[in-house]
Amino acid sequence: MTARPQVDAVLRQATESREVPGVVAMAATERGLLYEGAFGRRALDQPEPMTLDSVFRIASMTKAITSVAAMQLVEQGKLALEAPVPDIDPTLGAPQVLEGFDAAGAPRLRPAKRPITLRHLLTHTAGFGYDMWDATLGRYLQTAGLPARGTGRVASIRMPLLFDPGERWEYGINTDWVGRLVEAASGRPLDAYFRDRIFAPLGMVDSGYVTTDAQRARRARLHHRQADGSLLPQPLEPPATAAEFWSGGGPLYSTGRDYLQFLQMLLHGGTWNGAPLLRPETVALMAQNHTGAIPAGVLRTALPAMSCDVDLFPGARIRWGLGYMLNLDPGPNGRSAGTVSWGGIFNTYYWLDPVRRVTGLIMTQILPFADPRVLALYGRFERAIYEALPAA
């Protein structure tokens, strides 16, 4: 059964009603491509249509790629999941926990009770956070005068922990430090490692930290959701320049077609198009529950312009694997228990269902994150894909 008519209708209606300015969505099964479609425009104030090769800022969808890089090095014995991470920086080697602020407003810090492991970092249980979901951390960043993460300076991620490693889950800069560990263990800058060990083998020709002029011409523009529900297009950000480090947590550019290649590699147990990136047992390990009884996935915004509250499956049991969110229960739109997924702050999302053997993604460029209209569209797209699958 073809997925095209019903999925086309879902995506076309969303752009015609201006729920989103434009959208690219794709899905694949273990047999290959199931659906791909592009609707709307790259920017509401420009005539260029959204196309299948439109380039997006995928933000935290970068994290899954960085996690795969780290697990390649675990397979090679250059990194370990359980041992204390290599002491490449005092932030990792001698972590400090932020306990609050004294009467004068100075931060109160103490040494962490235990070392940080790679498993902690990959599962967001190390203690690091993001200021957009934690006001205490936002206060610390202002007090300490740390540079913004977008500056590409290592000092921007030298933050204290919000709790001792392993004690709870909080989404944060953990994967930035995973990227630094990949660089230290491989002896290569992260952009070069990604290019040679992941992008080139998978044929991801439009993925990287810096866009070419031709890729920039295909960029989808960011839009801000206004209070009345309308969308305000924003100018393109300046081209990326050389930085002290490339963040493993966020700033990659990619296309739907490129990222689907990456997802198909995971769907096929670590090998795609004849390129073996990971062993099947490693891919299976990444999709297991690595936070135990610790709940994950729920975030309360401290910066509403950047993110809405995040609770993608209210009431469901959500945990974390080695690099992505894990549903312990079936989802309302078709996904099986055991599905892994996540997204990026500009409202790009993916899921991979190892039971039904299907993976999909949907890409827009809208702030704030977890925009209710985009999430509703994501759900309708997912449901249409599952309705097109053969009965389980």
C-alpha cells in the first residue's frame, strides 16, 4: 500500500493553512524508502518552494550522530561506557555541583560525589543542563559571565552540574562533551571525524557544520511563532566560521534525505549501502533503557521564546537510551514500545521503531521548540505512515 496520497494530504493541508511555512517529511522501512514529500515554501516572504533537498539546521538531531561516533570508539576500545571519562578538562575530571547562591549572590559549589562516565553523558544523567529549561543554571551563566554556546568557545560549556552524576535526568550540554571526547579519543576534529567516518560512508553529501554557497541557497529559513499563531520569518544566520570546537550537541546542517540515510543505517543494525558503521549488538544496546527507573523526557521551559514545555507523550513511561529518547509504552500514533526518537530545537523530529521496522522524520524551521502545531502535524504524519504499513 502506498503512503503517498494520505501523507501528501496531511502535509499539504498544514502548509496551506500556514500551520507551518514549509515541511519536508520522509519515512523508510527495512525494504527501503516508503515516503518522501516537500510542501510549502522555505520562507513565507519568499517564493522559493520547499524541496526535498532543502537544507535545515537540525540542532539536537546532531546528538544521535555524535552518540554513534562515540559508540564507534567504544567498539574500538578507545572509550569506555562505565569508566570515569578521560580527564580532558576540569569540567569533566573534577566536576562541581551547583548547590545554589549565597546571600551575596555568588554561586555555591561543591565537588561531585562520583565521577562522570560516558553512559552518564549519553543518557543526560551526568548533571549538566541547559539554561532554557533551568532558571538556576541561567542565573549561574549570568553570574559567571560564560560566553554564549553559539560562540564556539570551549569556555561556553564549562558549567557546573545541577546534581550528582547518575541521580536523575536533565537534558543538557552532555553531548557537547561527548563530542570533545570523540575528538580526544580519535585525534581528529569533530567535523573531520563526522565527514570521514559517518557522512561519506553513508552518502550524506549535504551534512556538515559549514554550508557551501550552493547549500546556503537551499536553506529553509527560521520562523518565530507569534502570540496570535502567525509565523514571522527571520533572516538567515551568518555563515559559520572557525570555532575553538564543533559542538556535538547541536549546530549541524543537513537535509531530510541525508538524515534518513543515517536513520536507515540504525534501522539495519549499523550497516547501510554496504557501509558498516556499528555492530548490530551496539545498535541494539543504544536502544535499550539506560536510565532504569529514572524518568526522562519532560522539560519545563525557563525561556518561552526558545521552547514550550516539553512532554511529548503525557503520562507515558519515557526513558533514555545511549543517545536518544526511549518509549517504554506504545505511542498514540502507531509507534511500538521500544521506539527511539528525538528532535531539534527548530522543530525537526525523527523516530525509529525497531519492532515495526520503520523510521521517519519531519523537518520545519520554527521556534519555540515543541510548538504545539508542529507536534500535532508530526503526530498526523506518523499515523499516516503506520496506516500505510502492512498489518503487524
